[in-house]
Amino acid sequence: MTGDEADEVLGIVQRIGPVVLTAAVTPSGKVGTALRRAVGMMIVDRNMTDLQAFCFAFNVCVDLARHCSATLVTMDRVRKAALAEKPGSLPAVQTVLSIIRLTLAMEARIVAYMSFRSREEVDAIAVQMNAAFSATAEVAADDLDAATYRAIISLHGDVVKHLAERGRQLPRVISYNYAVPMPSLRMAQRAYADPRRHVDLISENHVVHPAFMPREGKMLAV
């Protein structure tokens, strides 16, 4: 690796480090401290020109960000920041593709631990993940990186299968229409024969006061 190539790689690492920090929603406590330390060490370490060393360090950073309550939206900032890079040399291209692949893998882990209330929520996440995988696979194909392309396609398939299985276990969101407004407890008893599910009705319709449910709205299918 030439000096110019090393400088380009280190520049990418230094730019991506702060973006990883923004992915953390609650960067406090011991995990937040560990995240800031890991990112700080990564962006000043000239050994990050070694791809294997960088992948290990970067994976530690994004995993710590995940433990700091990173969401799909915040973690996706890292992937989009990497996609915005314009690497010129082969080492820089490999670094950018590694960032994208490892970030997508971390997003898949976030999806694996997500809780869903309805099939519509699963479908929305599936659309978001499909867009992310499609854009990333296109970049890998353009850069003629067959290994990264195969890894992305394989991970995409696993995520789609996971979401499909989760979606089959969940109810759909349907519309309701009652003649008069009623309290959420009464509506839950009427719809589900279970007044404890009034919380679902309130959250689904963003109700201001549970004593006055709207006549028309949405509810989870029985």
C-alpha cells in the first residue's frame, strides 16, 4: 500500500468514526464510555490501513453502538455515510465495502431483536431493509467484489425469511367503525372480549383521552 492509499483509507476511517457515535441513542454509562473510547482509538490508529484489523475494530464500535440502543434509522446513517464516500484506490474501496457490509450485518441483528405488534409493522421494516440491501448489493456489484456481493445476498435472504416468519405470527391492522364514541375499556371488551387490550387501541389510534375513543379508527384483528 502506498502512502497516498494509506492516507485515503485513514481519511475514510476518521470520517466514519463520528457517524458511528451518532448512531448511539443512549451513549451513557459504561457502554457509552466504551463506545467513545473504541471509536477514538480507531480513528487515530494508523494500523487501520490493515483491512482485517479495521474490520475487527469497526465491528466492535458498531456493536457497542447497538448496545447503546441504536435503531435501524440511526445505524443506517453509518451505511449511508459509507455509500457517500468516493474511494479511488483499491484499499479504500475495500474499506468502504467492509463498512457497508458490517453495518448491514449490525442492522440485521437489530431487526432480530425487534418486537412487532402487527404484520404492517413487519412489512414496513421489510421495505426499509430491502431498499438498504438493494442499494448495497448494487455498489458491491459495480465494484466487482463478488465475495461482498454474495455475503450481502445471503444476509438479505436470512433477513427476509426472519421477517416473513415473524409476520405470519402476527395479526393484521384493520379498520373499525362504531356508531358512537366509547371508552377504550368498553371498546376493548366489545372487540376482543378482553378489556386489558384497551392499551392496544389507545396506542394504535394515538388517543388523547382513553374515555373518548374515535368512532372510526384502527385496531389489531382478533
